Amino acid sequence: LLFYVSLSWPVFEEDRSYAHVAEDQQARYIIEFERCSDVTGNCYTVYDTIDVFTGDVNRFLIADGYQEGHETAVRLIPPAGIKSEQSDSRFWRVNHTHIHSQYVAVMLTAPFALSSLSLSSDQQLNAKILIIGLGGGSMHMFLTSQFPKITVTGVELDPVVVELARRWFGLAKNSSNVRIITMDGVEYIKKAAKRKELFNVVLIDACTKRGILACPSDPFTLPNFLNSVMEILEPTGVVVVNILSHDDSSNEVDEGLL
């Protein structure tokens, strides 16, 4: 059973658009600038911003070539009784219960809507989720903070991304219910299929700067890979894929997916 949801209109994070904010109306603090990876060649920047309308402080991870978007966005928790201008936000904790991006909310909601996951605590005991692509680990940490009986396995190709996620985005160390593996996501799924490992949910959030599709990258659209994904799903399992185009050529995108 395949659900293909295509949004042809603009989607604004947190259901609001601030249009263009003048430079003197926003505050951006660079936390780590252009940390580059020998594995992928990508360079990453981490920065905090103060929302000029609400006073909320958010943290972003961006990669070179994605200046209009971000890999991850999270909400920070200020110390009690402290305003943003009175404290160094680098040391603030991440609010793992807040979902900043709409696409993340949709990806996390889909398995519950399709009954692959249950809100019942007892039925979550043996639930296993595989997430390909890490970013700052916001999906991983939301799931494990809200549903502690679920087991989450994350696979990320770039070790620099894993390091930044742990240092600046509150990604937990490997434990009994969350495990991060640094390797190619396609290869991990192929090996999981060979050892007959099964998951209730597979979330694919792996992107590239090349081609028509930004997400998923080409290797995740090949027939052989899709066959491997089907082999690691439980009978009621579901695959959720983040699909994002580099341009507005919706017809080309649809043809590429089908």
C-alpha cells in the first residue's frame, strides 16, 4: 500500500511566515562555523537565533548549498528566570518535545495514523524504528523522549554530522533504546535484509545537493533498494520518505518518483 502526498503550495514552519525580517530586527549567533567533513565534502554551520516576535531561541544546522533551508531546527530551553540576552545560549538545553519543522511532524505522525505504531504504552514495548539520515537528531530524540519504550536505530553517513548532533543538539549517547550507526544507509538496509532484521517503521530523510530531487538522494530511489526496504518491514510496517525538489518542476519530480 503506497501513499504519495504531494504539496504544491508553500509550507511555512510552525504555520507562520515572517516574510523578510530586517537585519536590525533579528539576532543570529554563530556557534560553529563551516565544520567540514572529509567523508562527504560537506561543510556545516551551527547558529542560534532569537525570534523577534516571540523571544524564542532556536538552533539551526545548515550545510553549504542549502542556505535557504536547514538540516535541523530545534527550540532551546533558557535557564529559569533568565532572558536570552542575559545568558549564553550555547549552554542551554534542547527542548526535545518541540517539533520545529512541519515535515518532521508529518513524518512522525504518519506511522501512528497508519497504525504501524500505537499510542498505547504496552504495545510500544517491542516497536523498532529505523531512521536513515540524522541531521541534528530531532526525530530520534522526540521519539525516545515521548515514547521511551520504542527502540530507535539511526544511520548517518557523515561522522561530522553525528558529532555536531551530540555536541549542539542534545543527541543522546547510544543506549538500550537509541543507537546511532555511522555508515551508508543503503548498505545498512541491505545488510539488515540479509540478517532478516525487521522494523515497524523506516523513516528516510537522506538528502543531496545534486539532481532534481534534494530528498531522497538517488540511491534511495533505485528498485533494488526499495526491494530491500520491503524485506525489513514487519507485516504492518510502513516506510515514510521525505521528498523535496530542488526546483518547481513538479512534473519531472513526479515522473522521477514513479
